[in-house]
Amino acid sequence: MRIAAGVDVGSTQTKAVIMSDNGGVKLLARALVDTGANVQRAAERAFDACCQEAGIHGGDVGFVVGTGYGRYKIAFGNTQMTEITCHAKGASFLCPGTRTVIDMGGQDSKAISVGANGEVLDFVMNDKCAAGTGRFLANSAEVMGISLDEVGPLSLKAKHPVKIATVCTVFVESDILSYLAQGKTGEDILGGVHIAIAKRTLSLARRLNIEPEITMTGGVARNIGMVRALEEVIGRKMLVSPDAQFIGAVGAALFALEKLDQSFEFGIWRGDHAVSGGH
Amino acid sequence: MPFLAGIDCGTSFTKAVVLFEENGQPRVLGKGRTRSGMKVDEAAGAALEEALSQAGIRRPQIDYVAATGFGRYGVSVRDIQVTEITTAARGAHFVLPQTSAILDIGGQCTRAIGVTDMGRVKVFKSNDKCAAGSGMFIQRAAKYLEVSLEDVGELSLRATHPQPISSVCAVLAETEIINHVSAGIAVQDILRGIHESLADRAGALLKRVEMKDQLTLIGGVARQAGIARALEDRLKVKVNIPPDCDFICALGAALLGLKRLASKQSTMETVASEYAN
Amino acid sequence: MRYKNRMAPLERTFDNCSAPYFLSVREWKQTHPGAKVVAYFPVYAPVELIHAAGMLPVGLSGAGDRLDIQHADARFGSFICSIVKTTLEMGLAGHLEPFDGFLFSTICDSARNLSFVMKRNFPRMYIDFLHLPHNPSSPAAAQFLAEEYRRLLSELEQLRGGKVSDEGLRQSITIYNRNRALIRELYRLRTRAPQQVPTSELYQLIRMGNFLPVEEHTAQLEAALAEFSSRNTKPRDSIRIVVEGSFCEQPPLTLIRLIEDAGCYIVDDDFVIGQSWFESDVPTVEDPLLALAQSYLDRSVYSSVRHDFRKPRWGGLVEKVRRNRADAVLFLIAKFCEPAYFDYVPYKQELERAGIPHLQLEFEEKSFTFDRLRTEIETFVESLVFD
Amino acid sequence: MTDKKEYRGSIHQRQKDLMLAWYDQLDQAANTSNLPTVSMMISGNCVELLEGFGAVPIYPEVNALQLAIRHQSLDPILAAEDLGYAADNCAYVKADIGCILKGITPTGGKLPTPTLILCNFVGCNTYLKWFEHLAKLQQAPLYVIDVPFMRADEPSPSDVEYVVKQLHETVKKLEQLTGRKFDYDRFRQAVECSSRTEELWSQIKHLARRSPSPFDAYFDAITLMGPLYVCRARPEGVEFFEAALAELQAKADGRKGVYEQEHFRLVMEGPPPYPYFRTFRDMFAKWQACAVASTYSTVGGLWEFGFRHDPSKPFESVAMHMIAHNVTNRNFLQRYEQIRRYVEEWNADGVIIHFVKSCRLFSAGQGDMRDYFTKQLGIPTLYIESDLEDPRYFAEAQTRNRIDAFFEALEHSKAAASVRSGAWGKK
């Protein structure tokens, strides 16, 4: 039986999964830790936690693919791939039928057109001035002095969502403060924030040909308010896997399994020398 | 012998000062401070009450209330509102009469203010485009780097290879920090880099207000994070931090209120009454 | 607000004709079956030609905060001004259906590229690009521009399906001369008695000219001139300022009110410059096209998007401050408007040489929270009036 | 290690010598001042005209980019921002103005105050501001050649006539300023030289149609651009490009490419991020991706499609070059067409659009360009943002991430294609 792992070192959280292929591909274990200031350690912690949950030794893992912004720092990784490629792969595994992936990361947002085998057909990422959707939400929560988990549910209670014009994470804070100064309710402000992000994300995705199924990946997918807002502006339901935040890692693990499978012939492994090409 | 109140509704904290004038000498009787939260007027009320109880007087005894800061229009008990820039100049000049240039590192944006020897605003330059110089930014950086705000200053001094933060935009600057971290760069080197580039940005602002050899630094976060040190060795100026520096604007507001109360005939009255309605 | 009762109709007309719905334009089309509507980017456009061709010229100055950008930011990304995006957005969102043509000119690189992006996205619409000369010192410039106007006119004649006579052109010139003379008159009145002519009103009045038929607008201006002159309002203790830098993308009305409420009398400005871009009448002479061309070179008001290295713009600003007895200059610059950003430097240098205080603010047509701007304006006023 | 084989023939050395000789001339002019100099813009420059006065061109853009490549652009940029220039002003202008304020030059030698600041306006409105401000700052005379923008496929007779008249006015202006008589024959010879240089340059560009391409038509082309603008109209320019063509021709015939295995062929749109020139190049080298054509290498002149200066009508052909045959004065849709031809005729796998915030002429609307290439033509296209001069806008991790993802996807589709066809796609 082939066992492989994927480690996704994101800007705020690091995710790891272990998968096996024994006739059928299975997700054996998943782990999530805060990335914090030491990326390398975060990757190790996540990986070890995973092995423990799966009840195996690190040595049993045949191949490790690293992804995410810290991918080059994963000392035990055999190779790296970008999270764009991994999200596409992971999404079409966890949510079969996926043709479009929408990911709102802490550092940047992306929309991906996905082929039948989970390959990337085309992708777009946010403009500089619309960077950091995840942070857009986090900062909003911070300015209003509430926790990130509250914002989604609260936003659903909005009666008259306020208007948020800017896509800039810096300026949205002063917009919010102005509204607070005007005495608007937190619900309405958050409602406005969510709609603004949803519209912004849709206009990003429009740069591709949006085909169903649309799958939302990444940590923000756990924000029910965001999912609803997005579904509303897009005008159709989206697929959200309970493992949404692990999709990058799952994609990486799937590539790792393929790597173990010698019959795999695609030239994608030219990415290998990225190990040294990185820094 | 009037009693005056100045209330400064800042983005993170609301501060109040109660003032009493005795034969031409203003004297601070009480101070109050509370989180601004989501309701400006409530916070203002709470801060004022705290200041009143400290001063041992009741609200009806207050002759005049001047509001300043981001939420100044939200203070229902105000007689007048003045911007936090004008009040900062006035307050700083009262506490440190030699003040000629002020650097205010607020939660949202950093401001440099040139002050006349009368405590008037001569010229000012805000930097809200690039919040990478703001208090909020340092807070986030500290949080992300798992360092407490108080330790930021100390740690940054241990830097061996400072990593400058070059981005002019707070969002991209945060990204830059994250990239530094992913690249495995030491925390103190990143912190020092943040300090230095922050000092440089402040320097650029201060150039525009013709700062001389001295600088008055206000704004809570900055002081905690040990920016003063960074400013001194980066900009080669003497940095003065007024006592209770986060009450400077509230104090300035109270003083301007006093002036307004005193000189009924001043230009201020006509203009101010235009504002108040 | 003091003139609420009188303001109402003004605001209604303003909203009625403005983007993105252009109700007045749609009405005009219904009442003029078969007639064409040609929009122009609102700076230095030879509206006389469009008018003479029996068409309705419409100054397209963005969509303010009435439209959120859903498609255009995918075409014009970061660091590009709002008016460029809202203009394209109106097209992609189907709001420009009443228009038959578009006229752009050499004002800036973003607007220039926009005209060709529009060409690709709306292939069935007549979209033209006018090259306004940057070298007025050359004796050849007037001839070239006249030639360029002739080219434009023949395009318009094709669109309309009929020739335009020189006489017709001269008539249009006369009509617009009258309109602009009135605007100049209103501006002079405001300089004399700013308390009688609040800029928040004048601004709407002038901006309507972007959308209304010129004859109708002229009537409005006459009525307004009469009303403004008849007012006797007590002057209030405000500083007199000149606003510079809003020649293309237009600031939100709220912002202009806010500036006035902060204690400023705006005694001169470059708002809606397209409505008032000649300092004196265009002569109705033998060759009207040459007259218009010559007027662009010799009579047009300066701005950051008109280049005449014979007489620098910064001289023009100082002169403007003196002429209007202004206390200070407020630079009201549209975010990402590079021509305005550039000129701020020489302007600033010349103002400081002349000892004229100034403040620089940035706005976006679509912004609607102004707390930061308010703080800066109020501080600026406070710093000038408090002792 | 990152796998790149940049060709290092004699060209690089000769290029350095030529450029240094040029800076020496400028230094000389600064000291002796009987050698007239003229500030001009790279785009659609009319260096031929200067030859008629034996005047030396000054190219502020070249100074600015030299600085950026050496990671020295930030200080002058900040100096200019202290004057009041905005963060969103073109950083080329800020760097140049900052250098003049601080007396910085690319070589450390002196730069003269130009005899004439000649703004050859070709579509770039920023040029007008730039040169107006330079004239104010340097107290030097300014003249603007107003070049009608390409609003139709071909320039109109009145467009050409207008520019020719202004060229004659420029000649008069220079005669006054230099006290020299315009040497028409020398001018005609200069035009003759240019036409030959252009022919050689065009042949070099066409060598990139070979697979593998003997040079990178983006990163390497930039090395060749200096001589192209400085001494196109001089015999040493012709010699330089004869040598360059010979060298590259030999490489091509020996099927030697930029990389051991040329894995991807790209068309590059937009200027490079000079402050991170090497880093940026390595991001492509890692994937053995070679630029076979670029729009940026046509700012000074677009010659690979056949235009040449014409000694039989020198003024007209200089005018035609300024109006119709440089990418900056051509309209946006003409640029789409230029790139489309590159993709087809130079046989490229994809297009990289590099948005630079400084240059709205290049960048405003590139999102629409991406829309055109991906949706209308189905050509793989990557859109990335940074700046050509200001180091503060280059996010290394983000840029690398996008480039890697683009090639991962391209790799996959090529591999899939090769599995289907049993061969490497079209190659």
C-alpha cells in the first residue's frame, strides 16, 4: 500500500494530510497548526501530528509534497508545488465534478478553472490593490473588536447592509470606523463587508469562464456568511467540503501518490529542481 | 472659575480630561479612559464619568465640553468639536512648550504636525494611504510574530541583519512580513526592519513639516512598541514623550474649550458656532 | 441647509439626468426620433460639432457612487482612476444603450487606452479619438487641429447621414458662446458674493450641462443667475479657497458640501471643466473649424491635461488665486489621476514662493465616507482662523 | 541550481564599450560644453536629426533603468517624493528628478545640462510632464514635437505633414541654440545608417523564430537596445549589429538555445521589473522558458514587420517612424495585433503580461488584453503586477507563486498534448 503526505504551509495556518492508495485512495489523517513565526517547525508539527493520528511512522510515508507560501521551508518535503495546482487537484477529489475553484486565502484570492482530471486550465489572482481577502475579514473583525468566527453568523443578521466601496484592506477599516461613528449596527456593517468581498470575488472569477460545479476552498469557506453572500451574487449553490481548509494539502498528497505510482508519466515533475530554485 | 471637559474619541480608545481654571492657570482634575468599541457616545459618556469621579465633581458642574478625535461628531454632550490635529498641537504645546513638531502614531494613520510657538497648527501631513506606519500595523505584526507589544522594542534591538519592509501599503507590508517569516528570517531582524522603515516613513512626513532637532511623540501604541528609540537613532533627533501622552488631544480640546469660553468675541466663536449646528 | 426649498428642483434635475440611467437623455431620444446621441469624455471636447450635426452631446463624467464596479476592474486593474472604470462598467452593464457614439481625446494615457478597449468591447458603436495638439507654439498646430476637426465632422456627418453647413456650425458656436458666457458670469458673481452662490448648487447647475440640451441648460443658467443675484445672504466667517485638480473625475456632491460646511467659500474651481473651457467667445468667422482650433490653442482654460509650454500652468494657478482674492488653494485630486499628481509639485512650489497656503486632498467619485477628509479640511480651516 | 545558459558572446562586452563611450561623451560635453546635447525620450526617438548637428542624445529613461538594475533607484525616488511627487507618479520620472537633485549619475561621471530638452511626445502623456518639469528644474529650453497618436490603421497625410513641419522647426531651434548650421548630408547619412541598423536588428528579431531561439527576446534584447537608441544612426551602430547578427546567426545554426532544452516559448508584454531584473529572469530560467518576442523591445521602433528609415525622403521617414512605427504611439488594439502575430509567427506557447504601475501607457487596460487572449484566442496568458523602477512594488513570493503555477499548468497541458500526440505538442 502506498502512503503519501501533503503539507500546506499557509500564511496563518499550516495543514497536513496523509493519504493512502490501496486500490482506492483514502484520506487517513489530517492536522492543522498555527504557522506562527517558525515555518519549518510548524510544518514538522503538523506532519508529526498527522502521523500520530494515522498511527504510522514518518518513515512509512513514501513521498511528501509541500505547498503554500512556506513550501520551500519544508525540510522533509520531497518536492513542492504551488497551492494553485494543489487546490485544483484537491477540490476535484473532495468535490467531484468541480470545474471552478474559488479560494480566499490570507495573502491572496484566486479563481481556478479546473479540468476533468483536476488539472489547472486557467487561473486568476487578485490585483495588488485587492490583496488579502482573508485579512480583509480579519481586520474588519479586529476593528469591531469581535472574534473572526463571529463575523459570518453576525453578517447574516444584517437588515440594511452598509455600502463598502473600497477593495482596499487598509481603507475598509476607516470605512467601518466611519460607520461605527455614524452608529450603524455591527450586523449591517459586517453584512456590507461580506457583500463587498463576495462581489469583488465574483468579478475576479469572471475573468475566467465560470463553469459549474463551483467549489469554495480555504479557511474562509468555513465562514457561513461568506458562503451565502458569494452564492447570492453568483446566483448558484457552491460545493463546500467539510475538509475545505485541507484541500491544498489533499491536492499535494494526491500528487505525492501519483509520484509513487511509477506508471505516472506526465512531465509535471520538472518542478522538482524548485527545491533549490526557491531561495 | 469654570470647569471644562475635553473628550477624545479615538479609533481604539476614548479619553476624557476634566479641567479647572484657577487665576489663569488651567489644572487637570481628572482623567478617564475606555475602549471605544462600537458605540461612540456611550464610550464618551463612560470616559467622562470616570474623569468626573476622579475629579470629584458632577456633570452639571461642567461649563463646557469640547469633543475631538475620530468620533467627535458622535458626542451628544459636546458644545464644540475640534479635530484631533488641532487639539494635539494645543495639548502638546501646553505640556511641552518647546514643541515645534509632533509625530502622532495613531491606530489608523500616522501624522506629522508643525506647531507655532503659540500652539497653533502651522502645517500638517497625514499618511493614511500607507497605514504601514500606523499603530494597528505594529500590533498586527507583533501578534503575527507571537511577540507581546511591550517586548517589541527590546527584541528589535537584538537584530543582527534588519530586514527592511519596503512596501508602501500596509497590506503588502504585512504580506512582506509573512514572506520574511516563510523565508525563515529571525523575528528580531523583522521587528527591527519594521521599526526602521516606520521611522523612515515618519521621517519623510516630518520633513514636510520642517522638523528641527526635537520631536514630540504621541500615540499610545508607538510608545509601548519602543518606536521612540528607533526614531532617535534613525532620525537623529531628540524625542520627547509627554506624560500621559494619550490624553494630549483630550487636554488640548479642553484648553481650546476654555479659550472659546473665555474669548466670546474671538473669530473662533463665529466659525465654531457654524460647526456646532 | 439654508436653501432647502429652492435646492429641491435643482437636485431633482441633477439626479434625473445623471449617470448611470441618463433619464433626460432617454427622454430626449424619444422626443427626437432617429436623432443621435454622442458622448464625450468630459474635457476639451468640441461639442459645437456634435451639436451642429443635430446630435445631443453628453459629457460622460463617470457614474459616481451610483454604480458598483463588477466587470471593469477585471479590465483596468490596480492603480487606475475610477472614472475610467465606471465609464467602461456602464458599457459592460448595458447602461450606455442610449448612446450612438463616443468621443475621447489625448487627455491622459488611461483614458486614451480606454477608448480603444471600448472599441473592442462595443464594436457596433461609433468610437473616435481626437488628437489635441501639445505644441501650440507650432504655426502648423492650428491647421492640424482644424484638419482633425474636419475629420471628426465628416465622421459625424456619416453617422447622421447628412452634411453640416458652415452656417450651422457658426450657429452652434454662437449658442455655446452664450452658454459659456453665462457660466463665466455666474463664476464672477460667486467670486464677488460667494454667500449668494454656494458651490454645492453651482456645481450641480454646471454639471447638468453635461446632459441637458445646451438651449435648455442656458435657460437654467439664466434663471439661476437671476435667483443668485437676488439673494441677500449674510456672509459667514469662512476662508476663500480656490479648488484645483478636479478637472476630469468629479468629486461627490457630499464632499463639496462638506468643504463648505467646514468653513470654506470656494471662489474658483476647475469642476466640470468641459462645460467652461473657453476664457472668451469663439469668433464666428469665415472658417468655423479653424476658429475652434485656434480657440483651443489660444482661448482654452489651462488644466493638467492641456499642455502649452509657452505659458506654464503653475503661473495660471497663482494668477487665479490673486484674481479671486483667495486665501488658500485646495488641491482636490482624483485618486490615481497622474496628470494632477504631477502638477501638484510645480503648483506647490509656486504657491509657496508666493506665500499662499494650500492643502492636498484625494477623493474618488465613488467614495462616500469622508471622515478623514473632513478632519483634514477642518484642521486646515482651524489653522487659518484660530489664534 | 536554476538551470540557465545565457549566451555570453562578445556582444555584451562590445555593448558595454559602446555605452561607456556614450557616457564619456556626455561627461565631456558637461565639461567642455561646446558639444551640444539633447534630452530625448527613447520611444520613437529621432536621433537621426541630432546627427545633423553632431549633437549627443541624453536618454533619462536609460539613466533611470541603469540605476534600478543596480538597486539604487529607491533613494532618488524618495528624494522626488519629498518634493511632493505622489506614490502613484511614474517612478522613472521620480528617479530621474531625484538623480538631478542629488547629482547622481549612472557612471559617476558628469551629465550635462542639455542644450535642448526635446520632448518627442509619442503617446506618453507622462513624457510631457516629465520634460516640462525637467525644463523647470534645469532651466533648459524646451521644445515639444507633437506626434499625432495612431487613431487609425495608417497615419493621415496631415499627420505626417504636421510632424515634418515640426521637425523643420526643431532644426531651426537647434540652429539658434547650438550656433551650428544643420548638416543635411550628415542627416541623410544618419538616416541611411539607421535603415541598415534596422535591417540587421530585424533579422536578429527573426532569428528568435527558430527553435531553440539563440537569445531571449526580452531579457537579452534589452542588452541590445542601448546601442540601438544611442548609435543606430552611426557607423559604429551598424558594425555592432553586424557583429551581433553574425554571432547569433552562428548560435542559431548550431541549434544552441538560451537553455539546454528550450522548454517554453513566450511572448512578453510590458517593461521588466528592473529593480529585480535578475530575480525575475531566474523565475523563468527555472522553467527553461525563453521569450521569443516582446513588445517592450519595440518602444524605440517596431522594425520586425518591415519599416525602415528611408534616405531618399529622410524627414518623412523620421516622421513615419515617430508616428507609426514605435509601440508607444500605436494604439492599444494595434498592440493586441502585434502580440497575436508574435504568438503565431514566432510560435509561442503563451503570453506573459507584466503590469507596471508606473506606466499607464503600457498597463492601463491590460486586463482587457488578458481577456482578449484567453477568452477570444484561447492563448495561455499570465497577468502579473509590479513596477519597472520602484522596488517597493515587487512582491517576490507572490510573483514566483504565479509564475510557477502558470508553468505547472502549461507543463501539464503540454504533457497531456504529448501523450495524445505521442510528441511534444506542436514542436
